[in-house]
Amino acid sequence: MNAEVPLLVIVDAANVVGSVPDGWWRDRRGAAERLRDRLAADGVPGHVGPVEIVLVVEGAARGVRSVPGVLVESAAGSGDDHMVELVARAAGRPCLVVTADRELRRRVTELGADVAGPRTVRP
């Protein structure tokens, strides 16, 4: 594997935002923007070296804009299906999917991705 290729980190915005009952449901888009901004500022704690962060949003959070350091992708349909597609397209590249969703974890690990829970990017 090419050591110069940055780790692709795909973050399940809905799952990570929903992991803490802090009122996110009142403003899903705002919650996704706060997560995006935290990722842009802090990166992925515990991961040394370059990373490429992709935040996948869906539903009411669609339309959140990318910022330097975080590419935001709005899933046209299922966010889970979109993340699986991103992992499939990244075949052969180191990939980490951040989610607690068991079925999504199963699907992406079958494609070779590693998985981590929401606490990886959210205190």
C-alpha cells in the first residue's frame, strides 16, 4: 500500500450527531455543521499522518457545505448506501468509517474498511 496515500475517513454524520442527546434533533443541519467544524479543527484524534475526511449527511442536514479539511457529501438517498459506495470506490486505499450502525459496519468491513465508533471524533 502506498504510504503517501492519506487515510480516508468517512464519518456517518447522522449516527455521530445522534450519539449524544444534546438537542441535535431541533436543528439537524446546525448539528452537522458543528460536527464538520470540529472535524476541520481537530481532525481525527489518535491518527498520525495525513487524513482525508468525508462527512456524509442526509435528510434535513443535506446542503451542509464543505470547508477546508472536510469534504461534505449529501447523500441523495440512503446515507448508509452512499458510504458503502465511497468505500467501494476507495478499494485498495486505507479507509476508516466512523459509525455505530451495526449493519453499516458489517457492509463496509466486507469491503475492507476499518470501523470506529462515534467517540473517535466526538468527545
